[in-house]
Amino acid sequence: MGTYTSKVRAYREARGLRQEQLADAIGVCRKTISQMEAEEGHNTTLEIAYRLAIFFETTVEEIFP
């Protein structure tokens, strides 16, 4: 997908989840979530982006503007 500033943290916190809980729910390690939430962004795969969108019941574009 490329480097971006995502809304992953905002979505996660709105659900009251810890990074580890979100990671377990979408099948990645906690470090992946941490890196996605970092200020500098994170280079992720489209598959992980889709998993997040499905989990949060929204679109990839909404999470990764």
C-alpha cells in the first residue's frame, strides 16, 4: 500500500481495545499494530488493510486516507 498516517489508533481506542487484542483479532503480531500507529506510518499490505476494514466495519480508504 505505501507509507501513510492511518486512523488505526483512533478506531482501536474507540472500541476500547489494546494493541494486542486488535492484533489477535486480525491475525498479525502486536508490533505490526504498533508500527501502523506510529507517527511515521508503516508500510502494510493490502490484505492487512482489508482485514482491518472488515474488523472495523468500514472501508480501507476511511482507515488509510
